[in-house]
Amino acid sequence: MTASGSLPRAVISLSALRESARVAAEAGGETADLRADAFGHGVRQTALAVRDAGIRRIAVDDPQLAASLAEDGVEALTDAEPDIDSAMLYGLPGSGRRPAMTLTGRVLSHKPLRAGESVSYGYTFTAEHDTTIALVTGGYAQGVVRALGNHAQVAVGAQLRPIVGRVAMDVCVIDLQTTDAAGGLGGEVVYFGAGPAVDELQTWTQVTGLRATELVAVVGAKAVREWTD
């Protein structure tokens, strides 16, 4: 397994960024907040997307970056005061906008778990019924906060399935809630941003007490990031 293959993926929708930026511009917004590497979304790609949508300037936290972006025709300032709501721009919980970031993991393995058996460090989860558990990429080193164990879900296909036990450094365990889990190795699970898990980032904020901008800034920085229209 490659190092990148062991990490979750953060897929950034440039069309979602452009749509939200366009709405903000039409409402009179002029300055977008792209500090913290555009809160994990990738500052250069985000800057070009919001520029194309009509945003006049952006706030960044690095003078050299500001100078580099100027070569792309982006007015980037370290002392700019953003007047565009970041939750709306990035499609974060409560904004009513389409999420720009989708965080996914990959199934590494699965095994049966019998009723009464426990899993992960400290055995904080004990199966009430025979089931199958899966080990998936994404742990607290990538921003999948330890508090999410036994309190959040991921999408497996069309179904939400719980994260169980304590989240480890690079992986976590999910309960597939079935005894028939043939195949599926290498398959994708969605932590938040799309499908049945589109709103799961809201659960993350409630469980951890962290703001959505804090959460996406970390996972976007630690995941394998890619951009799509």
C-alpha cells in the first residue's frame, strides 16, 4: 500500500465553490476568506474559482502567497477583512449551500464480530448482535477526531453505518450491521459531504465542539486532496 493509498481523500468541487461565490458576489460580497489554505480546500484552486465567479479580492495569511496569486490576476491581501460568510462559501453546515468538500475513506479489511465481542482500544464498543466490522482509512492523525467513535456515521453505499470503538491514529472501525459482507474490500466510504453523509459534518461539530471551519481545515490539509468540477 502506498502512503497516499492509506490516507482518506478530500474531493473539492470547484463548481460548488463557484456557485456559492457567485451568489455572494451578487449579494454584494467582495472579499472571501482563504486563510488556512482556504480552510483545507486549497488556496490557489479556490482563489481561481472565486475569481472566476466575480469575487474581487481574497484574504490570505502569507505575503509570498499573495504575491504569487497576483501573477494569476487575483487580488490577495494579508490585511483584508472578509465580508463573505465562509460557511456559505464552502457549503458548511447551516449555510444551505452545497458542500465543496467530500471526505472519503477506503475499506482496508473486514471481519465478523460476534455478539458480546468488543473492538478497538479500550473496548468501548461491544456488539449486541453478530455483525461484520470494517477497518477504513482515516484516523485522528487525519482529523477524524477521536470523539467521533461511537457517535458518528459514514455512508457505505446508500446506507449510513456507525463508527464504533475508539478512532485510531490512521484508521477507524465501522459496523456494517450485517453478517453478509462478501466483497467490498477497497470500496469507498463517505465521512461527510455527499450522499447519505452529506450533512454528517454537522454531527462532527456537535460531537467535538469544534467549528466546521476548524474541522475541514485539518482534514483538507491531511487528506489526499483532489479537485473536480
